[in-house]
Amino acid sequence: MTKERPSPVRLYRNRRNGWIAGVCAGIADYFGVSTVPVRVVTVVGLVMFFIPTVIAYVFAAWLIKPAPANLFESKDEERFWRNVRKEPKDTVHDLHYKFGDSEKRLRALEAQVTSSEFELRRKFKDLEA
């Protein structure tokens, strides 16, 4: 029985890059931005609205699960999912190009295999054997 992998597109707390509970780092990872602006917004919120910001931070730290250790299988997979969050159009374009090239090669292979010339060559080989 295989264990189901965690979703790479879900919001997680990033305790590895976090200062207190990893909420700001997790939000920054989720939206594909640097942690600096998220932390600046949090500090400004603390200065202007101390009690609501503290309550919201504690609530977020309690609700948001920490990032699992096996979230990504490789650095390439991690880079892919980060790019999906930052530039989804570019990621879709890259995948379309990659699979479009594979589809062209597959079509050429199908055309060769289903051609009458292929069938004729196969019959000649059968006669030789």
C-alpha cells in the first residue's frame, strides 16, 4: 500500500525559512514572492493593528499545517511547482511546447507504422523467414 504524497500546491507553514512559526515564509512560498514583503506587511500590521494581527498570526499558525519533509521528490520538481505559482502561463506554455514536440514525433511514428510501405516491408520479411 503506497502512502499518498502531500499536495505541492497547498499552503503550508515553512518552518525551515521561518522566524517564529513559519507563517510568513509559508505565505511567501505559496504566492511565489520573497519573504521580505510578507514580513514587512506583518510588521506594519503589528504596529497599526497589534491585537488583530497577533490573533490572525496565531490563528494561521494553528490552522496551517507545516510543510512535510517529502513535499517534493527532487529540486527540479520543487522548481517546477514554484514556477507554476509565479508564472502559470509560462509553465503551461513550456508544457505545451514539450508535449507538442512529443506529439509531432508520435504522429510521424504512427504515420510510418500505418503506411502501406511498412506493411509491404513486413510481408517481404515474412517471406524471407
